[in-house]
Amino acid sequence: IKYIDDSSAYDLIIRIHGSLKDLKGGYNWSKKAHLKFPDNFAFLKYQAIFLDNMDKIEEAHSIFKKLYEMDTSNLENLVNYGIILFRKKNYDQALFYLKKADSILSDFEKGTIDVFLKNQELHVRVLVALSYIYNKTGDKKNAILTGIRAYVYSSGEKKEFNKFLVGMLFSYKEYEKVIEICENLLRNYPDEDYCWKYKGFSYFKIAEKKNQDSFYSKAIENLKLANSISYSTDNDFFIAYSYYKLKIKEKAYQIIDKILDFNDDYKILKIYWLIEDKNYEKAKNLALSIKSKKPSFFSVLANLFENENKLLLAEKYYKLAIQYDKDNLTRYKELSNFYKKIGFPKKAKKILIEYTKRKPKDYLAYFELAEEYNKEGNFQEAQYYYEEAIKIIQEIIDTTTDRQFLTVASMVYNNYGYMLVNENIDIDKGFELIKKAISLNPNDASILDSYGWALFKKGEYEEAFKYIKQAYEKKPDDNEIKNHYEIIKKILNFE
């Protein structure tokens, strides 16, 4: 710089400051360079990059905006402007520019491999930002799609983003996808403890869903490996829980006791185990040692008093759990189930109705009420609550891939449809509802049985037999399915 009046010397020293993470030095040299070479806009861009990295977002935004407005055809300017808008949390504007960039860059993929590779890093930056934005704005489907594209395009080399992606997929209950990505990452980065951890958590969640011991064993194996790299009491919590589910209770209690004082949630889990093992005195003593006012703590105490037949105290603590967790349907269901057990069905439903007034968009609450009225034989009320649940489901169903939501939606359609068919209320409408259920969950035995029974009610006996037979083969011990199977065999004169 002393002897050569050339922009390349400035460019080199700015890059060196960047490599050394000397953000202030890099910014100052960028300013000097731009003053000396005002027509070289690379130095202006460097200023914005250093400002962005120093979290001076407004100043960086001002420069990136200026660069974009000076040359809107420049793809890098478009990307930088979109990303700085994301950093400013102007998500709608950021989406507009980044989606435009994604579209242009996606067109490049149709060209030569050289063109693709030249723009690959830029495209990864766009996809990473888009995934973050979609996640922030609750667009789960696009958050997952763009996140996985970013992961594939970067060949899993964006470590910080990988961690975000795995955590996001886990929060969206995409457990199989978490395991798949973590297994790929661990081939190259075997010391990434978060991968072992999320793999373990995912196996645990799958084990809960499928009720298969082998997945609990895999959860233990992966969480132990996570602990060997970086110890976490949360890992031990799920290891202990897995041992308990595998009925290796001595080991489960041994591990939970080791971490008991770190978190009241660990104590609450142990209390539930003690209640399940009918060790009420120990459970009560442990519960009384907890000083927190967590809703789960009040639920535990209520459960204990219920087991001791101290019903007024049980009711008091179930109500306290609601008081401290007013937007959680689980708390209302606990009190509702308590009222049902002690013979107050009206109170049981009233508490759920209270919740629907507080959370009018929670389809699960309407489904719960519909099921209660259906069991009572109050089909008119059941119909009202099924319809309310379906209204909300239809607002969501076309924009989600959440397997758990779709499974519950299939149950709502199925149970409502079956009621209409079985009680001869509206067989045609019931049949249409069950068709929706089977399109969402085609292998469920109860839904196959409902579909077959609807065909039976329509007089299509041979077609009905196919579906009821499939249902019976899947669940031969289900009394209702077995009864339908015997009826239709008799009508068709089958042995």
C-alpha cells in the first residue's frame, strides 16, 4: 500500500483482516479503500459485510440497500439485500427478495455444472435464510423443504445451520428425518454431541409412538454416546425414562436419583413412577419437598390425593394446575377425567367447554367433547362438536405435513363418520367423512372397519367384506371389529 497505488493491495489487506476476525480493522480499511477508489463498489460491499458482522444492522442495511438500488440486476446485491432485511426481522420483505433470488439460482441448476458450482455458495446462503424465516413465521412445510435443500446443497458443511436444522426438524416431530440427517453428519463429524442427543431423543419419541422396546434401547445407546462427548442431565433423564419403559426399574431409579436435585421436572417424573409402582408414601414425601409452582407439580399432588381418596384436595390441586397453565388442554382434561371418575359427567364436560371459550381454535378440545357426547348417546351435541373440530381442521389440513395432526384429523373424520353411519343419522355423509379418514390414514384398522361398515350399511356386502376382513386381520382382538366381521361373514354365508 505504501509503494503500490493499487486497489488489489487494499483488497488483500481487507481480506486478511476478515480472516483474522478483526472486524473493526477490516471495516476501517474498507472505508479508506472506498474513499481512495470510489468507483470500486466491492469496498462499499466490504463495509456492509463488516458492519453486519459487528451487529450494526441499520448501517449495514443502508449500504446493502444502496448497492441493490444501484444495480438491481446484480444477483449478489439481491441476495445481500434480502439477507439484511431478514437480519432486520423484516420477514415479508426479506421473503420477497430471497424467493426471487432462489428462483433465479434454481434456473442456473439447469445449466452446466460450472455455472451451478459457481453459484452454489450463494444459493446455500439464500436457502439457509429462507429456512430460518419460514421457521420464524410458522410456515413449517417450507421451513423443512428449504432447510433440507440448504443441507443437501452445502453437503452438510454448514455446522451452525446443521444444528438449527436438526433442532427444527425435532421440534416439528420429523423424528425419522432427524435420525437420517444425524447419521449422515456423524459419518464426517463423529464428535457432534447434539447429533447423538437428537438421535437419542428421536428414538425415544418413536418408541413412545410405536411402543417398541428396540427403539428405547437405541435411545439409551445414542444418549450414552452424547454424554461421553458432553454430559447433560437431560440425556440422563431420557436414559432413565427409557430404562423405566423397558421395565429395568432399578437402573431407571438409580439414574434419576443421580440427577434429582438439578430440575424439579426430574422429581415429578420420579413421583409418577412411584405412583405407578403404588409407592404412594414415598411419592407424597418427594412431592412435598418440591417448592416450585409448576403446573405439573400441582397435577402430581392432585393425582396423589386422588389415589388416597382425598377428593376435595385432589380437585383443589387439579384447579391450581389449570390456574398456572391456563392455555394447556392437558390440565383441563385431567380435571375433566377426575370429575368423570367420581361421577360428575356434567362437570367433566363443563370444564372442557370452559377451555374452548379460552382457546376457540383448539380442534382437540372440540373432538374430546364430541367423543364424550357420542359415548353418552347424545348424538345431536356430538354432531355439533365434531363439526366445530372439522371446521378448524379444514383451515389447517392443506398447509401441513405434520403426521401427528393428520393422524388425529383422520380419527375425527372417522369417528364422526362412523357415528352418522352406525346410528343411521346420515349414511351418505358418514361415508364421505370416512373416505376422508381413509385417504389420510389408509392402514388404520378402525378406519378400515368403519369404511367396510359404511359399505355394509349401503348394501355393498362383498366390497364391505374386503375392508372389514383387512381390519380384522390387523386387530383380531377388537370386539367391535370382530363383531362386524362375524355379521358380514354370516350374511355372505362364509365359514
